[in-house]
Amino acid sequence: KSVKNSPNPRNYYRCSSEGCSVKKRVERDPQDSDYVIT
């Protein structure tokens, strides 16, 4: 998903097991795309 003022897209992950409500958001650092922010 595109984010305002960020050259890198943001990805969303959700647990697929029944009853699991865990979610994770992942995007690359805007200054250094080698780093991933979770």
C-alpha cells in the first residue's frame, strides 16, 4: 500500500490461523531502503 510522502510501499500481514488476531505492518526506511521497519 502506498503511504504519503514515502517512496516505499507498506505491507500488511495477518495471521491466518482461526482465532488469531496478530497483525504486522512492514515498510522500508525512507532514508535507507536496506533497512526494514516493523
